[in-house]
Amino acid sequence: MATAIIVAILIIACYLGLRSSVKHFKGQGGCCGGGDSVPKAKKKKIKAVNRKVILIEGMHCDNCKNSVERKINEIEGASAKVNLKKKQALVEMDREIPDEMLIQAVEDAGFEVVRIE
């Protein structure tokens, strides 16, 4: 009887862990503190004269996406739109912004810049 109880507990634990992992890798999980109510980054309208694409490693969910957008949008003259599946941020700028500032914003959000195009 005790063995059956232990096996049942292990099956339930494995099921819950697997379900959470599947959500996480689909970008729907609560990694990084996300969950169901992820605060969205404020939309920022600028008159774009320059665009850059930043390839980013480490984003998994909407909270990750919103963290990067918020940090880049804090830069005066920059507006970001992150594509989680492509692992990139499209940054529109109303002036020339040094790559170092963009890299620092992404790193401050907790992610790694692979390259800027």
C-alpha cells in the first residue's frame, strides 16, 4: 500500500513538472516572474529615421519580451518591438543611438545580445 502511494505521488509530481515545462518552452509559463498577468511595455511612438535589429539570447516568455521592450523604451529616442519566436528586437530610433547603449539596456533586462544588425 505504501509503495502505491509513493508511486502515485511521483506520477503527480512528474505530470505537474512536465506541464509546467511545456508551457515554459511555448513562452506561456511564469518564468522570470511572468505568469498570467504580465505587464506590457508602454507603446512609444517616434518618428523613425533609423532602425536596428538586435538578436537576443535568453528570452523565454512574454515577461522576458516585455522586460526588454521596457528597458529599450527607456532610452530617449528609441522604441522597441520584440519578437519572441525570432529572438530579436526591432528598434526604431529618431536619432543615432550607439550600439553600446542598446546592448546595456538589453543586459540590464537580464539577457545577452548576440549581435546588432
